[in-house]
Amino acid sequence: MIITAAESRLVLGLASSITDADRGLIELLLPQVNAAIRKIIHYDPEYKQHVEFYPQNEGQLRDVSGQWDSNGTVAYFQRNDHASLLQLAHLPVRSIEQLKADYNGGFGQKADTFGDDTVLAAGTDYWMDQLQAGMNMTGHVFSNTAWPVEPGTVKVTYYAGYTQLELAGRSEQDETDPETEADGTGFDAGGIKAAALKTMVHAFKHFKVMASGMNVNGTISGVLTGEHMGDYSYTKDLGLLKHGLDVAVPPSAVEDLEPFIHYGVMLL
């Protein structure tokens, strides 16, 4: 996760003493907070391996020009515009472990596809943007010829995301990062963790108020379940889950996330 329960307790001032109810609320909110951050930046920012197939959908095939060709067994369409650019879904791309292109790929579900003879060679068949070694911030991978246009015909195994040291803003270039087992990048992705912690504080306070049944203006919160018009009275259901757990990212946290937003998702 981008943030942990221990980090959440610390920023909430509950590191030394915490009730079971508050501990439970933090555990309940953690996956929602992390999901809210991923939704804003459009990818999972944690360092991990991904195995994905491209192109991902038919929408990428509209309004393109090109020509039909054949590899001797399968006919395929080579498009002219943007044919050399492949956009990966997660950022930053740290390394491509393997890249295969099979014009009969079918997202790996067809028999005898993506065999050893479909492996492409880095530098010879493709290359990628790199801000520095091991840091492709755009997710762009370029073909020396053209990528297949049929969905599910390119299989990419790659590592992407920020390590825990980078998320903590503590990645030093003169020390080994335990996740990558390489020298640190010196890259500070602390804005992502800061945004997640701000979102946790905002959500925790919000749902604490809702769970208590009292709004900030002193009125009773909850779902109206009944009214009596004589001597007017009403009843409300104060159950926390009745309100849902939609976690809102506060404006200051959104600002922290702006440098990390994946605008290339429109190319997927």
C-alpha cells in the first residue's frame, strides 16, 4: 500500500494510544484511500511487476491509415500514424523484462501464441524513453518498425512504480535500494505519500463525525428512516456503512499529485 496503518496512526496523533474503534476505522479506510490516490493519477504507483497485453481495445483502431502485410502465416494490418509508439499503463517504467509481438496473439488465450520466436530485442526492435537509467516517466516504448494494431498482440512484462524509499522521499543515489537491488535514483515521490496521508486524515475525521451521529454544525447525521407528524419526531440510521465509504481526496492532496498524473492513459 502507498501508506500503512502505522503511518496513518502517526499522522493522526494516535501512535502511542488508540482505541479499537479508531484502529478499525483506519483499517477500513486504508484500501479506500489508496484506491482514491490511484484513481487521481490513473495508475498503481507502487513498485511491482506487471504483465499486460496491448493494444488494449478496438478504440485505438479508429481513423488510421496503413497497409496489409503478412508474415507468411497470418495477415495483419500495419498502420502508418503513431505506429511506432506503444503506451504502457503504469509509471514510471523501470525495466522491460520481456516484450513479445504475435500477430495471432489473442491476449495470450489462443493456442501456440507468444512463443520464443516472438520475443523482441531491446535496442534492436524497440527502445523506451528514459529520464535516467531505469526511469521511463512517460511509459512510451518505441518500435523500430511498427507495433501490431490488433488488440492483444503485444505482451509486455515490465517493472513500474516507485519504491518505498522513493515514496518516502529518501532514495539516495549512493545507496542500494532494497526493492530494485540497484543504486537509488535520488527521485523524490514523497508527494504521493503526502497526498495519501492528507486524504487519510480528511477521511478519518469525516467518518468519525458520521459514526458519532453528529454533524460539524451540531445537527444529527444519518439516513432518515421515519417521521411522525403529531408531536414531530424522526428517526435516523447512524450506521457508518449506510453512508458508503467514498473517500474524497482534498484539494491540497490533489495539488501534491499533479506532477505524477499519467496523462498518457488517453492513448490506451
